[in-house]
Amino acid sequence: MTESGLFVGLMSGTSLDGIDAVLVRIEGTTEEDFSWKLEAFTTTAYDS
């Protein structure tokens, strides 16, 4: 049986001018059936 999950990653980077967010679907339980798919991505700038 293949397991699947949605994961969110956040990063501000070293310049601290905004934040990046990514939504990734990861499937599989072993190295042989592992896969990932980018579902969504956004960048939001901080107000100056």
C-alpha cells in the first residue's frame, strides 16, 4: 500500500524581505516507490 501526505515548507531566507511557502505531496514508503509532486508555491513580500 502506498502512503501519501501533504507537507508545507516555509522559508524566509537570509535577506528577510519576504516568506516563501510550498505545498508538496509525498507518496511512498520505500526508496523504490518514493515520489513527490509540487502542488503549490507562493512568495509574499514583507511590508517595508
